[in-house]
Amino acid sequence: MEFEEIISKVDRNFQHAIETVYKYIHKTPMEHSKTLSNIVEGDIYLKCENLQKTGSFKVRGAITKISQLKDKVEGVVAVSAGNHAQGVAYAASIYNLKSVIVMPHNASISKVEATKNYGGEVVLLDASFAELFKKGYQIAKERNYEFVHPFNDPVIIAGQGTLAWEILNELYDVDNIVVPIGGGGLISGIAYIAKKLKPEIKVIGVESEAAPKASEALKKGELTEVELKPTLADGLAAKKLGDITFEFIKRYVDEVITVTEKSIAQAIYFLLERNKLVVEGAGATTVATIFDGYREIFRGKKTVLLLSGGNIDLTYIYRILLRGLSEAGKIVTLEGYALDVPGTLNKITGIIARNGGNIVDVFHDRMDIYSPPGYTLLRIIVEVPTTEAVKKIRDGLKKSGIWMEHS
Ligand SMILES: Cc1ncc(COP(=O)(O)O)c(C=O)c1O
């Protein structure tokens, strides 16, 4: 298909999307963030698509596509590690179509369960994404279902573009919109529609440095496949852009930047603590740009950071919270050798409690071969009110004569 033809398909489908999606999804809230605005010396707004139906923007493209299939096929097939899966299963259920979702065997448990709850038939496979796609196309052929691509489709791109329309309807004088990039469908739709409505707007793409396929493709001037590294932003872990999305990014995206895993974790923690928002890694990459030092872009400007999804496993949140609280000095780990006699633990917990500490977890290893004779290894995670309290707990334990802290 020629690009001009793709563009006119996006235009037609965008109109259809605007008339269709709001019957089934929310116009999500947009919040001004005072703290982030102060940090960058500009105005930062958070577009809360993590609060969207199914927990992400994916449902916009899925409804736009599937609403047009309802009298043509009995079902749809998708391949996805998570959010597209939920979007497609939900959209299919609206139009009474069947959905088969092929997912990698290590997909997040919450995303697999949610997909099933929306009525999706989940096929879990221990295989590469290329093989999962092959399986998806094969199922579609066998059952005569329509295959719904997660990003490289003008109809999906048009649906995701409704987000730009929504943002500009609420805040027309915005200067920048910052958008995460996976396969590139989301940013293609947003950049194209945003520039149609306001040509001078800047659209900035963000990817995890663990999956920098757009940065690499732009650098080389051609579609490039990258090696994926483990990332908190699982929604962005595509090896390659699509040919259509690459063309949109080249034409309509002003800049693409990468963020580190550390800053993604910081952003998830920040959004939980300050804004009470549960945001998954992919969605938090836009906020991570600020922790990664890209503040200059936002100084003196009005910027919308898109929080594109909120589907994060609680176990991830637990680990990130623990790390964040520990970095903020609100949780400490006391690790050392405790005298191996009855009553020791009672005395230690007493010292912690008297100084305002609250025990989060205790690990006890009597088999540790490095413990001095008569001692046992103990690791205690404690929530503490102040750094002064930590000092008092450490001093108390030292004086007790039953504890030797690791230096
Ligand atoms: C939460 C979230 N944000 C962003 C993206 C990236 O979207 P796209 O693949 O259209 O670039 C995804 C993709 O799955 C996602 O799940």
C-alpha cells in the first residue's frame, strides 16, 4: 500500500473511531503534577490512560478495528504479551465475537488472567514472538478468524489517535506530548492526529534502553531488529517497528529518547507515592525521562506525559516499593549474627519496637556455614520513622550483647 493510501485509511478510520470508541471506554483524566512541574521548571500534565478500561490505551485501537468486523467474521486472533490481548478480548466481547489470544508462556500472570476474564481463549506457548505470530496466523486461517495486528495496521493506528484528539480537546496550548514506543502504533496515531490538529506540536517518543528499536532504526535509516534485554517496560519489548509505523515515526515524530531501567523503577515508585497512580513500566517511561535528566526539553513548556497503561503484577510493585522505600531511607535491612539461644529474637524485636521500628520481614538461616559458633544468621527488614530511629536501633542492638551486625 502506498503511504498516501495508508494516510487516507487512517483519516477514514479516525472519524469512525471518534464516533465508536466512547460508547465503550472512558475519556481518561489528565492531572497537572506540581512536583514534576517544579522539577523541570515547566508545566507537566499526566494523561492517565492507566485508568482506561482494560488498564491501557490498547482498547482504543482494538474497538476501532473489531467494530468493523462484526458481521464479517465469527472471531478474531491476536498475539500479545498482555495489553493488546486484553484490549482485543474486551473489544471482541462487546461485539459478541470469539477471541483467541496467543501469549508467551512467561506473560505476566495478571495479564493472562485478565484476558481470560474478558472471554479470551488463551493459547500459551514457550516460543519466540516470530513463532507466536506464525501460530496466530495459522489459527486465524484454520478458523477463518481475522488476525488483529497489535500496531502495524492503519485502523489500529487511527484508534490510538483518539488519545491525541482527547488531549488537544482538553489542553490545546500543549507544547509537547511524550509517548512510549513499543511497535510504534500508539505514537504513530498520536503524532499523526496531534499534528493534524496542531501542526506546531512536538511529539517525543520514549523507549527503554533495553529495547531501542526506534532509536536504532532512525539512526540507521532502515527498519532494524534489536536484541532485547530484560525490562520493567514489558509492553515496549518489541524487537522491531513495523514498516508502516516506522514511516509514521520518520514523518511525524520529532525526537526519540531512551530511559534506563533504574529511572523506570523510580518513576513507578514516584507515581505510586505522590500521585497514588498504579502505572506499569511501559507507561512510566514518560515520567522516567525526568529522572533520566531530560529536563531541558520540558523547561518553560507545557508537556503531557502519557501514562499508557497500569497493568503491573503486584509482585513487581512489591519489589519496586521495597527498593524505593529503602533508597528513601524509610526501610532498612539489618543483617548480622544473633546469639543462638532461646529469647534472642524476642529481645531484638523488642529493641526495634521500642525505637519505633516496624518489622516487615525476618529471614533466619541456622545452616549458614559462615556464622561464628553459637550464632545464627539473621536478616531483618524494618520500616523506620526517621534516620535517628535507625541509629537508636543499631546502638541498642550493639549494646545488647546478642547481636553482631555485618559491616
Ligand atoms: C502500556 C503500554 N504502553 C505503550 C505500548 C506501546 O504501544 P505500541 O506497541 O503501539 O508502540 C504498549 C504496547 O503494548 C503498552 O502495553
